[in-house]
Amino acid sequence: MTDLPAILSPHVTLDVRPDWATHCRPGTFAPVGIVLHHTGGRNDLAIVVNGRPDLAGPLANLYSDRDAPYTITLVSGGRCNHAGAGAQVVLDEARGDIAPCGDAIARGLVDGPVGNGYFYGIEAENLGNGQPWPPGQLEAITHACAALCAHHGWTANRVIGHREWTRRKPDPAGFAMASMRTRIASLLHEEDEMAFTAADSANLEAAKNYLVDQQRENELLIQQGSRIIQLLEQIAAKQ
């Protein structure tokens, strides 16, 4: 995705890593949705960028620092090692714009396809142990998700939690994914209203111009009709 800076920068404070366009894992990347994660640590951008001894980086496309409200770091524009294996039914739901109805473990789902090529990954700095989420960090995540959804023409149902994707993971802990999707949907609705308002204004202006043109044509027809009547009256008077 070579246009991620243009997609995201109007909506969040964007910190772009210089190698974001080429720093990715081998393999295809055709996203159908977004997976949210918590990092489980502190000050772990370097780990998300470079990976761990057991897992090569990058570990997400975007990173949210809890100490930098409203800021998103663009790590990668391609495939990342973040989702791992997950449930086929959840992948099918994402493709169909259907929100998961619960966590994978509660639904009794088993892992199947690897999701790295199908989902953007957003890693958000949080310990995952009940640590509160700063409002500014949640705002950044929400706006980043809404920007990606708007670009692809997705609904908020395309945004899922890692714990909804696979029974192996508990993240992101500390907020309900249904509430997060509601917040994203609200932002998408606001954008739709703005777009509708702009289109409505354009249509109104076009209608006004049409009426003005019609009025001018009618005035010309009336003038021409008056001249014809005068001519006919003059001809009748001479006879």
C-alpha cells in the first residue's frame, strides 16, 4: 500500500518510518480487514519494527504509543507477522462485512488460515493486565481504523480483535471490540454526512443555475411572443 501516508495523515498525527514502504514480510498482502492488538509491554516500538528472537519483524503495520496521544507510527505498508493462524469463519465474516459475535475461544473456533496476508495489524502499547487506555490513544486507533475503512469502502465490521481471530490470544484487553466498532462506525457516518452535504450543495447549486437559465428562456419567449402579437395587430389594422 504505497498511499498509506495520504490515507492516514488527514486523520491522525502520523509518524512515518523512512523504510515503511519496503519493510515487510515476503508473501502476498491483500487486506480485507484490520486486526487490533495490545503489545503486552512498554516502549516496544523497536520490537514491533524489528521483531523478536522467535518472530521476525515487522509485527504490525501501525503502532500506537500510549505516551503520544493521537499519534500513529507507520511501520509497514505490506505483510507483517501479527495475526498468525485464525478461524476461517472469521475470515469469511470479515469478507462479508459481518462482525464477529464473540471471542474465538468462546465460539469454540479452531485455527486455520494464516491472517498476515489478509489483515492490517495495529499494535497498541498496553500491558494487557487491566492497564487503562488513555483516551488520546483510543482516539488515534479509532481514527486510523476509520481512515482505512473509508479508503477501502469497508464498514466498521471489518475491524476485529486478535482474540476474535484466534483462541490463542487475549488481546486487545481492556475494551470491548463491539464498542470500538461502534466508535469507528460513528466516524464513518460523520464522513458520509460530510460527503452527502457536499454533494447536496453541488446539486442545489446546479438546480439554481438551471432555474435561472429557464427563467431567462421564458422571458425571451414572452418578449418574442409580444413582438409577434404586435405585428399581427399592425397587420390586422391595415386590412
